[in-house]
Amino acid sequence: MWPLAAPLLPPLNHPESDITMSVLTLISHPLCPFVQRAAIVLLEKGVAFDRINVDLSAKPDWFLALSPTGKVPVLQVRQPNAADAMLFESVVICEYINETQGGAPMYPVDALPRAQHRAWIEFATQTFADGWQFLHARDSSTADTKRAAFRERLGKLESAISEGPFFAGAGFGMVDAIYAPLFRYFGIINATVAHQIFDDFPRISDWRTALEARPSVRNAVVEGYADLFLTHLRQQGALIADM
């Protein structure tokens, strides 16, 4: 999915491991937006964690043994009197971190708004897919079709956003962590192309600005992330890479 090579480190129980023995280790790839979700939540909670990058174009055996899906992220949880536990799927990992770590809760306390937030998190699945397909379109016809599909979903999201600065108001929550990696892409590509996507969506535009300024969002990616992503787009033959 992200063919760029990443530094490869062994897992915690590997005899060659030289990373610190934190309770939580995030198994990662530098370009994966779903890893970024987990990293954002960990940073919001102020949790110490280790991070191991794997090359998804040549997945090592130890990684395949840990990840049932063969995908990142995987969160490795050290347990004092039991084998390390492995969690997969980004939203599951984010909710586990929210439920087990200190700091401000990232969901509303009341059941109804909490369920509504989870519904918009589910809505993010296809929204990510439409945005990703637009970014990777190799011809104008496909780009136009995918842009329209993406904007249709953004229009529905626009109506659900509060007056900001974040999804539900002043507090940064789980919905913010889930969507932030998607919006990050559009701060990297050509500004005119991004403007065409978010034109007529003032609340999303303000939300994007607030997310971009959030320290946890900024620090969830590796140094040089923008260049890595643009290189990835060029390698994939994406139309917008050279705009």
C-alpha cells in the first residue's frame, strides 16, 4: 500500500532489539494515515511509547506473526505477568488508549453524542477511500469522478461540524484524531487543487486549520513527511503529483 522502504527494527522480544522497553509500542509505517491516528491519540494522552517502522513492500516474518491482517498499525502492549498483547485496527487501538490512559476523555460523556461521534468515525472509512482515490488518480476523468465523490461526502460532514475550532467545539476529540491524517494530505499538494476540494466548505476549512496547528497532529509524522508523500505520489503516477 505504501511501497517506500522504511527503517526496519525488530520487535520488543527480539534479542537484537535496542529500543527502550516502554509498555506500548506502535508498529508503524511512515506514510500510513491509520498509524497517525494512533500516534495522535498517544500524543494527546501524553503517553510514552516506542515506534517501530516496517517495510510493507517486504513484510518481515515477525510482523506477519503479530498482525492478523498484515497491516499497520499494531499496538504491542507489554504485560508484567503475561505475554505481550497485540491490538490491530486503528480505531480499536485509539479507543483502547483512550480508555486506559489518563488525560481528557476523547468522547462525550453522554451516550447519544458519543454514539453520534462513533457514527462519524465510521463515515470516515469511505471518506478516506474517496479522498485517497482522488489523490492517486492517474487521469483527468478519474480525478473528476473521485473529486465529486469525495466532495459529496465532505458536504455531509460539513453539516455535522460545530462552530469549532474542532469537530464538536473547543475540545479535541476522537473524531478530530481520526480525520486529521486525511486532511493533512491537502496541506501538502498544490494549494489550488486543495482549494477546489474544500471550496464552499467553510467549517471543514476552519477545522483543517485548527487540526494542522495541533501539536499532536504535527508530531504524529516523521520529519520530512511531506516530501515522502509527494515522492510516493510520483512513484504511483498520480496526476496531481506534478501540479
